[in-house]
Amino acid sequence: MHVDYNDVVHKGQVLADIDPTLFSAQIDSSQAQLAATYAAVNRAQANADAAKLRLERAKQLVKSGVGSQADVDAAQGEYDVSVADIASSKAQVAQIDAQVKSNKTNLEYTHIVSPIDGVVITRAIDPGASVAASFQAPILFTLAEDLRHMRIFADIDEADVGRVKNGMAADISVDAFPSESFHGKVLQVRYSPTNTNGVVTYSAVIIVENPDLKLLPGMTATVAITSAEAKAVTRIPNSALRFHPSPALDAKGNKIVEAPLPKLEPKTGRIYVETVETLGKEKIEPRIIDIGISDGITTEVKGDISGLKIVRDETDAATKKKGLF
């Protein structure tokens, strides 16, 4: 082992070494086999040269009338076999040479090197431990590239994901620093859903600068994403937009059926304004106003509503003013 937790490492730096004894022995064995096959090639080449001389001598004897065609055929057969032996030996050389290269590659893999510049987050092995590789390579080290630039993976509810866009500002808080807020922005909203006990969420990747290294990998963070913003605008409580007066009663105490109010258009709201303030004879009437964004408590009003007394709830005569602002 050459590194430990929190050590800063550089690309190409050796982190650990696997015992190379077995791999070195395999290289020595394959190199010895390679030398033997080269010798076999030389032997086959020598046999081919001798067979070629015998073939040429047999052909000369036939031309001079001393030898026979059977001797020529036999010499030709020996020469063809020796040529085939050369090809077979060369093929064995290529095969064992590839094995030597494979063994050398395996020996190089005994050096576990860092693929990036970063810091050691996790060391999953100890000196003397066995490393078993199967279909999935074992995790020996976990490295973080640069802790000064962090990514936060936030679970966005499906009801809110439609309002989250790339580039939006985000404020991050963690339990380790409850009085401090970190600022970042949305890098990506991933399309892949996560279903946990019937609750569907989408993962948003948020980048945040971490120059003081206060944020650490694995921390639980709470993220507030600013989807819209309005400054220096008029706003009213959402209760004023939800208010609807109780139905009027006739002389017998029965409810008077009133005509339904017109349907609201998008980006509009309905409020009720007090038009008569005389005690016991108060009157209110609906008004349609243009509205903007809402934070769940108040809503932006686009237009002038100064001087209007907007009703938020119904109270008795003694506490009438409690429902006005």
C-alpha cells in the first residue's frame, strides 16, 4: 500500500501493488517456451534446406539416367513436409509471443495507478489481502477528483419537477453548518424516475463551489431551488385568493342560490373587496386581478390595489376588523 485515507494523489501515481511473483513466473515460463519455438523454427529450416538438396540431387540423377522417379517423389515429399514444419513452428512462435505479451500486460496490472488527480476517499483493502476479480472488478479505492467543486444530487418531487430548469439558483444547507448557506445552480435534471414506496422523484444535479472544503462526500443536504423571483412588487396573502363568502339567507333562513361566478383565466385570481363598511350593513363584491408568482404563503399582484379593503375571512361584528387589512 502506498496511499491512505485523505492522501492527495496525481494521475498515474501508484496506489498499491499486487504481489507480482506469480505473474513474473508466468513471463519466465512463456519466454522459455518462446525460445524453444524459435529453436524449432531453426531446426525445421535446416531440415528443409537438407531436403531441398536431396530433391535437387535426385532430379540430377534422373537426368543422368542413374536415379529413378520414385527417388524424386520421395525427396519431394520430404521437402514438402519440412516446409510445413517451418510454417507450424512459426505459428507456434506467434502464439507464444502473444502469450508473453499477455503475461507482461498482467504484470503491469499489478500496479494499481490513479486515473485522475484527486484525493483518496475510501481504501477498501489492507496489506496482505487477497484480490479476487470475477465478472465485476473489485473496488480497491474511491477517489474524488476535486472537493473544491462539489455535486449535490437532490430528489425533486414529481409535482415540482416541471418548474425546475437548468441554470436555476439553489441554496444548500447541511446539518454540519446549520447557520450557513451554500450557493449553487442546477446543472441537470435527469429524466430517469425513482419510485420509492409509490413516491416518484427525479434526480437533479446541482453544482456548488466548496473552496473551504466544508462540504464532504456523503453529507445529507437540503436544497431550496429558486424557480422564479419578483422584487419590489405588491403581494397579498393566499388566504385572500381562497376566500369565498358564506351564501346569503332569505327571511326564512334558507340559502339563496346565486349564479355561479365566471371561470378564472390563467394567471388571474378572485378577491372580495369591502364596498360598504357600515356596521351591520357591510357589503363585499368580487374583483378579478392579475397575479404572478407565489411562494405558497403570499402571491404577487400585477396591478394597483391600493386603497382596497380585501377580505380574508368572515368574522362577527365585534371582531369585524380582524378579517381586513
